[in-house]
Amino acid sequence: MKNHHAGVDNLPFSGYAYQPTPISILSLFIMAIRYLILALTHRCNLRCAYCYNGDGNSETDMPEAVMRQAIGQASSQKPFHLQLTGGEPTLVPLSIEKAAILARKTGRCRSLGIQTNATCLTPDLLTLFKTYSFQIGVSLDGPPAIHQQQRGMAAETLRGLQQLEGAGIPFRVTTVVTQASAATLDRLVLTLAGFGCVRGVGLDLLVGKGRAGQGGVAMPADPQVLETGIHSMLAALTAVNQRRRIPIRLREQELLRARRKRPVFCHACVGESMAVDPQGDVYPCGQTMGDARFAAGTVWQPKYPRLAALHETKPRQTACAGCALEAICPGDCPSRIHYNRQNERMLVCRLYRTIWRWNCDNAAQKQYPEGDSETHSILSMSP
């Protein structure tokens, strides 16, 4: 029998080498902004154990002038996706509506998304989400006990999911994977199984910035715990999806199934992402906000070549050579590569290789067709 895992199991889980891409070369080009992130507020009603913003939250909200200028910068080039975040963006519902109106008026905003902890949803917000066809992402780290441990307000978040369900609004879940949550990924699936409107789950490995790594629950997953957790999660997804009309899709599984000539993790990898904080300062992505090393000017004077700064960290090629996933692997989140450079365990490799082995071993049990519109939509969950 052919060994589907050849070239995967025998590779070392080595670290990353940091290979700078000269900004002088990148500055010859003006990058098109295809993914615009607006942090509508610094305010947040939770205190997550691993928040990469650390203790820097303030009461600052984004003025309409900043929104208008940022959206104008993005829409002056090519069609773009607008992603609203924070802090917690639902604390400023009027800002959500203003941003949606401004984006739609450009005629170039192809889609709108929002990432929320779902604890502050109201009937008016649900109506707003429907009116502007928002793609909803909810932060949920596992079954209630784990979510309470890592984020807090678990009951309120689950109530928010019930509100989305009651309004018939599709949503996807993003889970931060820590040592605590990795062991309960199957229970996360079971927690979501009763929600007909859930469409997918994305796994965000812990980023070593801000509060992460300071002890307690916010510690990176052990590689073996992660592998076991992924196996259990995929088994649970298979069982649950056999009983669902619309399956729950795992983002990382879809990334490996996608047939793309140049697989990349996100728009920030190719300098096509721009994140704007409430004051109007510009960064390559949301996780680099506030880090002066990645500052890229302001919305009034953006430094476009700096949006490609995350090209400066790329995986060591020798770690990929000969891997069965080499041609299709999207790699890791570029800012996570930067902030986790001391982490030599290559958790992202363990994650993708575990999923790949599962896909190969369970090819005959394909749950849904590849390449459909829902598959393409789930790829936008990449941070």
C-alpha cells in the first residue's frame, strides 16, 4: 500500500530562518490593498489571557475622518475586503454602520467582515449585519469552561451565538490554540454542533506578543497534545457533519485542499493588507498594531513599501524541501513567525501535517465537494 505520509513524517520540526527582503526592491511597486482592517476602538469588555495588545487598551475610538481616509486609500486601487475589529467593535455600533456605508459608497468593497466576542449583540446590530451582508467571525476558544478560563464571559458569548442563530445569520468561529484549548478541540466541535448557522472554524496558534507566554493558561500547545487534539477534532467534525445539511468546515483543512498556484497564508504575506488603528496609524496586519518596528505611516501619508515588511521573515527552505505539502502548504502567519521566533517546535508544521495525514487516510469519506463557493469564502477567515 502506498505510504501517503512519505516526506511528511521524517522531516524535523525545525525553526525558521529570518531572510530579509530588501525594502528598496519592494519600493519599486505600489501594493494594491485587497484587505483593509479597521480597529474601530481600543475598548474591550474582556481581558483575554493572551491578548496580543497586552495592557494597552484605552478608550480611544476611530473618528469618521480616519475611516473615510483609510477606505479612500484602499478603494483607489482595486476591489477590497473590509474587516472590522478592535478592541471589541460591537461596543461602537455607530462606527460599524459608518464604516459599512462609506465602504459600500466606493463601489469597490467586495465584502464586509467583523470579528467579535459576541457578548454585546443587540437586535439593531443583528439587523445591521443583515443589511450589509457582514461575514461574522466569533472568537470562541472551546467548550464553556475553557472559554471562561481564557477569555471570560463564556455564557454571554454562547448567548450571542444563540442570537445569531435566532436571526438566521451565518457565522464562523476563530479559536486561539493554547496548551489548555488544544486538548478540547473535539468538544469545541460538539459545542457548535447544535448551531445550524455555524459555517466553519479557524485555528489561530498562540502569538507570543502582549500577555501571551506570561504563565497560566496562555502557553503554546505541546506538539503531541496538538496532534492528538487535531485528530479528535477531525473525528468529531466527520461525525457531526454526517448529520448536518451544511457542514462545519475547518479553515486549515480547506487551505490545504485549495488549488492555488501560489499558496500564501494571508494578504499580509504579499503586502496587500493594511491595518489601521483608531488614531489612523498604519501597519501590515492587526497583530503588528502598536509595534513601531512595523509602522507604515498614517492613513494620510501611508508608506506602502512598509506594508510588505512581513516579507522579512520566511520559512527556512530546507525545512520544507521534500515535504509532501511543499507545493500546497500556505505556511504560517507572518507576524506569528516574527513574534514566535524563539519557538522551535514548528507547531504549524505539526498542525498541517496532521491534517494532511487525516485527509489521505480518510479520502474515501469526503464530506463535501472541493472548490465550491463556500470553500472560497472560508479562505477569507485567514487573519
